[in-house]
Amino acid sequence: MSPTTNPTAAGNVTFLGAGPGDPGLLTLRAVEALASADVLIAEPAVLDVVRAHARAGVDTPQLTVVDEASTTAGIPVLRDAANLVMEAARSGRRVVRAVSGDPGLDGDAAGEMLACASEGIPFEVVPGVAAAVGVPAYAGVPLRGAAGADVRFVDARTASERCWAEVGASDGTVVVSTTLETVAAAAGELVSAGRKPDTPMSVTIAGTTTRQRTWSATLGTVAQVLKQAKVLPSPDGHQAVIAVVGERSAPAQRDQLSWFESKPLFGWRVLVPRTKEQAASLSDQLRSYGAVPHEVPTIAVEPPRTPQQMERAVKGLVTGRYEWIAFTSVNAVKAVREKFEEYGLDARAFAGIKVAAVGEQTAASLIEFGVKPDLVPSGEQSAAGLLEDWPPYDPVFDPIDRVFLPRADIATETLVAGLIELGWEVDDVTAYRTVRASPPPADTREAIKGGGFDAVLFTSSSTVRNLVGIAGKPHNVTVIACIGPATAKTAEEHGLRVDVMAPEPSVHKLAQALADFGAARRDAALEAGEHVTRPSERRPGARRRRTT
């Protein structure tokens, strides 16, 4: 019987490829395996990528990194990866061993598989996207054209003279895994082996991440190009790079195919001053534009000081006291939902009641709860917009004249006054309180005030006031984007220059407006023949773009 299917083995091991860096490149099978793991043993470089998909409480023993200095100093090697894998599997647990790229190209993983096989421990292999394939794809460098081409993969650290001679004699595409400080030496090896010095070459660092950067050169000019770009010499020279040699990496072609680094907000650190629940979809949208969102809550949501009013209103929903319920925020939906769960109710309690939502986000939150709103503003997504579409009370068609309005303690009176004018009675109920959040960590505050963020999205006047109050005023190089005129006015009152304003009051329109701003800024730089930089790189004393 094969040792990988031995039913008497105590545990099992999944050797999993985490890809070259982008968390989105994990396979569906990898996510499934991570969700069921008891023990997660991952290389430090991919731990954050895979840990997000592991269940709460998964055991993540740290790998001991052993180097020459540690050995010389007599520091004992406590537990290496193979020992950790075997120990966990012997105890009957499901183990996931995650490596960068693909486990089939990882020599250490191969040794660990053999150790499992020798003890009859069942294991499986979940392939991942290899860096040598994924990074060129993200750099806009196809490895094969329509006419086809021979593609060779070389690891410069272990390549022999015979290997260099073979790829040097070939006219196919060569993908070289090396480091920033040794890429010129690898280019020299290829020239010595017969490749022409004018052969096109691309060099990509931090591939598939928002720190990715690619340089176009030739075998003969790569050292000069990296020096002119001021990335060499550098203490970061040990960082891994993927170099592609051949016509596929020609600069003219890459200019057309560089889909990742040309995203409108590529590499921008964008501050999102909202609660984690509110920021989730907005952050996803920003990531699609190449940005790195950083969520900083500026308000905290707490239950009302006196819950009795909310309890009476929820009971009134069940007993038929209301014709309408109007939700003016996602937090209001959450507050009512939590009260429902407390009483053992669900969405069926809304039967016979008309439901209004102030905007798309609030409507989406209701739909997630199982409630489809009857009214969402057709125009402006605000209390005023809701009132424009709200029907007046008609005693013939409306058996009940009362509206339940669960809202924040600091909400404006616009909706209440407007509903009363339309003939409705309103139970204006404090469903939750908003209080200023605690200040963010010191490094975040310093980044805000020192220009470490490229942009900040303000989605309300309160987010402006609260952010300045808990973290300080954003640096003048930071792009300020506001959701509407009122928010922009508040920002200006706090001494901020407003650069971007949403065409309509929607967080998604705001993110789109920022992306359009970034795209226009990028196009202007390219048209002027300048290197594309982020706003934070323009501040006095700013360090050049990181490549780690």
C-alpha cells in the first residue's frame, strides 16, 4: 500500500503552495485546506497570506531561522520545519505546511514529504502559483508568443556552468530567479555563454504585491539601469527578483501589457477613517485599483444608555404599531438585528411593514439580514433624498400613520421634520451611540501627520473632525478626497486642501473619483516624461520607493 494513503497513520499533512505574494492567488483547494487545519506551519514570508484563511485558534508554531551567526554563537536549534511537521502529524492533527510559490519547486518541502512517506503519514500536495510564472504575468511579460518559444527556468543560486552554457546557446526565453544585487552577474553569465548583450531583459522585485516594481533593460545595460534608478547599491540588494530574458520582455511590449503596475492607485497607501464593518467593501474596491487601504476607526458604536425605548419600539414592530421603518445607516440595521436576535426574532418579523433604506450600503446590509427594502432614494443618497421619494400619509391607503426611526444619538432632525410635514407620526428612537474612537497606534499617527499616506477618504464631516481630533491633521502632500460639499467644507475649515470630491454622495463613487484622479496624475507624469511617483514620495525628505 502507498505510504500516502495508509489508514493507520495518526495525522495528515498538506503541503501547500502560497504563491508569490498576492493573497488572491491562493487556490480554492488551498483555502479549503487552511480552513480545516489544526496546525499551520508557514514560512515567515507567507504567514500573513495564509493565516487569514485559517480557523480561529489554529496552532501556528514559529519556525526557527538558523544562520551561520547563530551556529557560531552556540544558539541551539530548537525545532526546524521538518520536526514541527512530523511532531504535529504524529499527534493525530491535520497539518498544513505552507511554502512560497509551489511546493514542487521547494527542495525543503520535498525532503519533508519524504520524511512523511518514510513514516507512513498521509500527505497531499496543493500546487501554488510559482514565482517564476506568476511574477512575469503581473509584470506584463508573457513568456511565450503566438509563434511559441522555448522557455527555460534558471535558479542563479544553484545554476552550474553547464546550465548557463545550455541557456546561453538557446534563443528561447530565460526566466532567472536571482537577487537584486546579483542580477547583473547573472546577465554576465548569459552573455559569456553566448547571448547578445542587446538581448531585452526585465527585472521585477516584490512581484505580485503592491510594492512590485519592474525595470526594462538589456543584458548589457541592466547594471547601469538599476544604478540610475537608485536601487543599487542598496541594503535591500538581497531581495529576490525574477528576471526575464528574451524578446518577450522587450520594453515596447511591456508598455502595452503592464496591467498591474499601471493601475490608477498602484501602491498608494490610502487611509480609510471608518469602522471595520463599514470599511470592508470600500477597502476591497480600493485594492482593485492597486491601493493599500489602511482602516482607522474614528468612531466607536455603543448601545444606548437607556435601552428601554429601543426595546419598546422593537416589540411594537411585532405587534403592528408601525407602517414604516426607516434605516439611515448600516449601524442602525445592526442595532435592530442584534435586538431581534436577543428576542429570538428574525427577518420574518418585518412581514407587513414597509422598509426604507437611506442608500445602497444600508440596503445591502438589510438584504444580508433577509429584508428587501421597499424604498431606496432614486436620487441623492441622504435623508433629503429619502424624503423626496417618501409618500405622504394617506388615511385611505395607510392603515397606520406611524414610522419607526432607529438612529444614532447625534443624528440630524432633517428626516424627522420632513416625515412630520408629510403627515406621519415618528417614533424617533436612539438605537446606538457614536463616540470618538481611541487614537490609532503611534506609527499610524506619525504617518498621518508626516505624509506617509498618499490619500485619505473622508465620508462625512464627523470623520474629518474625529480623525483630526484623535490623530492630527494629514500632511499637505496627502490627497484629500471628500464625499460631498458639506464634508469638503468641514475639511477646509480644518485647514485641509480638498483635491477630490465624489460626483454624488456614495462611498463607492468617492473611491472611483480618487482612482480617476490617480489615473490622470499618472498620465500627466508619463506625458511629461517623468517617473510615476506616489504623492507621499513628493514630500520633503521622503525616502525613495521601498522595494521590500
